[in-house]
Amino acid sequence: MIIKNATFITSAARPEQFLTPQKPLIAICGKSNVGKSSLINMLANQKKLAKTSSSPGRTRLVNYFDFGEFWLADLPGYGYAQVSKVEKEKWAKTLQKFFKRGKDITHVLILIDIRHGATEDDMALLQLLNYHIIPFTVVFTKADKLSRMKVNEHAKKIADSMFLTRLNTIVTSSESRLGKEELLDKIESVIRNDF
């Protein structure tokens, strides 16, 4: 799959603003600062489609993008310690309401920093997706920060901790563009099967 022209569609601040997708919808979620925006920019072949920030917790809305053959929804990051309890609960409710619309979601990419492994929040998200019967793939980010041997070791360890096979995971790096083709192939296969 080749992405020729990805564009921003809109942002949704409240569940009633969530879009009913006109194309297969891929959702991206993960902890704050895990690299969601960088991954979106890598897939789009653009530097500034999704706004990146060194400070976590910047995405507070559901941002929708049109990638040609599919739509992509960038969900608010979770688990950022510096955010108030009220704000955390608000984000959690947004995610829950988003995933309640399971029939609208073709696939979910759960991003996990390969250096740190899965958190309680990541495991809670897995339970939520399983509850709503929404298919997902775990995408390990920031693989350029580790040696190749450590990447394989960490990927296997994290997959095991999440009770997943390595077949349901993809290792990526937005810096080196590692995993980009594999991820686009995965997206292509899920949207072909869904529509």
C-alpha cells in the first residue's frame, strides 16, 4: 500500500462529535508520549500531519485523518502522571465511548514503547478491546533506541506478558522507518477483509 496524500479531517472533543466513518477506520492509541504522532507522520510520509510534542499528554481530542483507502483516528494518550485525576477520568471515558462504537472500527493499533513494556493501562485497553470484540495489533515503537538483539528480546518478553504471539505485533521506529512497510501491509490486509 502506498499513501499518496494523507490529510487532516477534523477533531472530536466529545463523543457526539465522533465521526461515522465513510471508509475503513484504523484507530491508534497508547500511552502519552509513546510516539503516536510520529508514527502517523511516518505512515503519511509527512513531517507535520500530526503534531508531535516532547511533552506528553498533548493529544486531548480524537483527531481524524484521511489516508486515501482508510481513515485513521488518533486517540488521546493515557497514563500521563502529570495530568489531574479529573482529566484522566475524562480521557478514559472518551476512550470507552469511542470503543463502544465497535462496529465502526476496523482495527486498532496499540502502541507500546519497546523499552518499557506494557503498563496496567495498556492491559486495561486490551480487556476493553476484547470485551467489544475489536481486532488489534500491538505496535512496538522507538526500536531505534535499542540494539537489534535487545529489540527481539524485549518484543518477545512484552508479547508474552500480554499473552500475545509475536505474529500479532510489529516492531517500528519512526526515526529509521523500521516496520513501516510491514505496518502498511497489515493495514491493507485488514481493510481488504473488512470492506
